[in-house]
Amino acid sequence: MSVELSEILELPVSERIKLVGDIWDSIAADADSVRVTAEQGEELDRRIAYLRDNLDESGSWSEVRNRTFEGLYGAVSVWRLLRRRRRRHFRFCDPSPQAGIR
């Protein structure tokens, strides 16, 4: 089956989300067929050893959760700021009546 990206992008968002889920499920079902290289395996082993040796540095679940949400809220704030700036910029560039330029 060969589907063009342009066809997928024409689908409603709900169908694209379902498609992503179906693709992810098919990847998970074939996960055993994915091979890790020796270098990747060594890196994974190194990271696991580091985590085991430094468990006390990671913090409690509530600390990790709070850091995660702080990072998410920061990213959302930056995204909102950029979106506002983009709107302001395009409001002046857009000659449509909705932009307030007649």
C-alpha cells in the first residue's frame, strides 16, 4: 500500500490521529524485529548503570512530576508568546477584512 502524504493531510484530524495510533500499534507489534546496534546497546547499558548509581539524585516522584509540569508550562507559554507575535505580524500583512484593513 502506497499513500501520498498529501492524501493523509487531507484527512480530518480525528482520522489522522487514529492513523497515527494504528501505525504506532503496528510498530509495537513488530518491536522484536528492531535490532539495537552494539553501540546503542553499550550506550543503553551506560545510561542504566548511571541511573542505578545515582538514584538519590533523581528526586521523589512529586519532585520529578513538578519539574516535568514546570517544563511543559514553560513550553506552552513560549508557544503562546510566539503565536501572539505571529498573529500581530500577520494582522498587518493580511489585507482581508477580518484583519481590520480595508
